Amino acid sequence: MEFTAFLIALVAVAALSSVGAWIARCRSADTAIGGVAPRGERDEAVLAEWLLAGYLSADQYRRDMAVLAARDARRHPLVTPPDR
């Protein structure tokens, strides 16, 4: 009987922990692309980490990387030397 109660408590703690991690992941997903990346990492590194962890599909990854590339092109346009 005690083992069953222990097992139920263990499953409840694991479920609460998973829900808390899921909520934190959703909140950090909102700030990684539009604002500052979590833990001071670059947005590209965060997206790659999420892709490898399975949080993003390949289509979402490509779409978000295109957004980052467009933002980077606006902020830092490529300057080439003039043709001779």
C-alpha cells in the first residue's frame, strides 16, 4: 500500500514538473525571436537547439531563420567594393 502511494506521488511530481517546463518553454519561445534570446544565446543557436530537441518542426525552423536573416539584412546590409 505504501509503495502505491509513493508511486502516485512520484507520478504527480513528474507531471507537475513537466507542465512547468512546458510553460517556461512556451514563454521563452515568445521572447527568443522577437526579443532577447534566453540565457544570452544567439537566436540562431536557440533555434538550432529547439530543432534538435524536437520543439520546432523543420518548416518552423526554416521560417524563423528566414525572419532572422531578413532582420539581419536590414540591420547590417552587405557592402561590396565598387566594380572597376
